[in-house]
Amino acid sequence: MPLTYIHDLIHKALERYGLVFQSLEIHSDTLTTYGKHGDLHYKILIDEHPYSIRLLREKRYAESALSQSTPDLLTKQLRYTDYLRAHGIPVMERVKPTHEALFTTINDSDGQKWTCCLFHWMDGHHVTANTRHTAAQMGTLARRLHDVSLHQQEIRFPFIDHTVAYQHWLNEFQQFSFSRLPEINRDLFDSYLNLVQHHIDTARPADPSSIQPVISTDLNSLNILWNHNQQIVGIVDHEHIGATDRVQDLAWLIKWYARTESIESHDVSGRLARSLLAYYNSPTMLVPEDDPRLASLLWLSGCFNLHFVEQTKHLLQEVGQHPEQYNPLQLHLETYHLRGERLTGLLI
């Protein structure tokens, strides 16, 4: 995407925030993404003062089975960041537009609508290879986030049940024509899908009415900032704030913060998982009946997430076109089968 286009888009957005400035500098090599949702994230300097600007496409998540994004939901998410900051949670601080809305919308020269959110810049670095210390810090932060959410009653979010998305993806795979697969792939894939269904069934709460929703956000390693003393100084995500339950959220946290190497690594440590749960003080909130559900949600978070689904669809298409080349799909499924064993083994 041309830098001149980005510059014009950001300049137009900043006008809606009433900012009068002499210079605008876009750090095109820092915090810049153009990911699967078409978001644009940049660090910018306005008269040498740093800000984080986020431009979201109009139909962000329109095709997602996990969540939707609407102006009403974004308003709630931004209001909730104000609530969190008021309660000592170090989430990024938004800049207020000149009008009453919490964000602004602009159109580019082609008529494409963008939603703009502007925040004061937060300094810090990411940690993707975890230690007992970082896992403990995340357990403490998650408990604070969950508990503080119980004390506000004004902002209501729709409850997100991840098993709905998992079942949706599973149904899509079950409609695939297995006859196009070589026998060894067919048996392996069928076995994997049966395992997925088992974990979905186990992950569903026995009594949904007993679930007490908490509000959380996406706390993966790229949304958390640390200082040089290895203390958490910032949460830089707002697009995923929503209602969930403790067990669902803990499953994702264990998957992320039991990693001992990079964010792409499948290497995990039981010591890190136990550290996170200990500092979350899970015995005060979880009961033994939650254990099977937590294990299955952990398995699904690592072995049937969106990345796995997209990879698998691509490999199935390749196998369908070249049935003699089945090894990539076989290796893919075997790799994730092993990952599932490692993940559930964290809770033993």
C-alpha cells in the first residue's frame, strides 16, 4: 500500500481529532501490519509526540466465525478501556475525537470506509520466550482483569463461546469429500476430526447457566508490553474485548505463556503452566469438574485454531489436486496430534 495513500488517510483521520500540527511522521517500519483483517497499525509522531493509530476496515471480521465488529461493539470496547485504566489496568489510553463518538470514521479517495482509533503511544517490548516470572506476571494480570470486570454492570458484551466456532469449522471439514484423499490421509484425517469432536463435546459446560461471564481481551504475547525490569507496562489490544468465562480464557493463556521459545514454537513447559495458574490463584475459582473442560479447551486452542484450520484447508486442496503428494498433510496432522499431547500434558 503506497505511503502517500497511508499519509493522506492518517492526515484525514487526525483532522477529526482536532489536532493542529506542523509535522506528521509515519514509522512505516514499526508496528505496521496489514493482516488478515485488513487493519493498518502505525506508530506516528505528531510534532514529535508519539501516538498509535489504528485503522480498521468497515467490514472487519465480516466472515469470521469467532467474532463480529460493529460500531456499537467498538464503542463498548473503547469505553471499557477507560474503565480498565480507571482501575489501574495498564491498557493504552485513547485520544478523544472532537465529537461525542469514541472513534471516528473516514472515507478514502475510492470511497472505502475506515474506522480510526487513536491512542497515546506506550513504550515497551514483547516477550515471546517465556519464563516462570513472565508466566506468573500474566497469571496475576489475568486474575485482575477478570475480577475487575465483575464490578462493572454498565457495559454489556455478548458472550463468546469458542466451541461454536470450533463446531462450525468441524462441520465444514466433515462436508469435505474424503474419497479424494489417499487412504492413509483419509484414516488419519478422520481420526483427527473424531478427536476434535470429543474435545468440543468435553469443552462445552455441563450447565451453561452456571457460567459467570468475565470480560477479557486478547492477551497474546504481541499484545503485551514489558519494560526492561520484566514488568508488564501495557496492553495494546482493544478489538477483542468481550465476555468470556475464566476457563476459556485460561486455556488460551496457558497455550501462549507456557511457550519456552518463540511465538511460533510448539515447545511448552508444565512449570510455566503451573506458575501461571498458581499466580492466577486458580484453586479459589476453579473446581475439579473444570479440569476436563480446561484440558479440552487447551487442546482446541492449540490444535484446532484458525491458523490450523486455514493450513489444513490449503493442504486438503493440494492433496485433492495432487493425490500422490500426501506427505505434507500427513506430517501436518501428526505434528498437531503431538502438540495436543504436549498441551494437555501441561495439566497433569
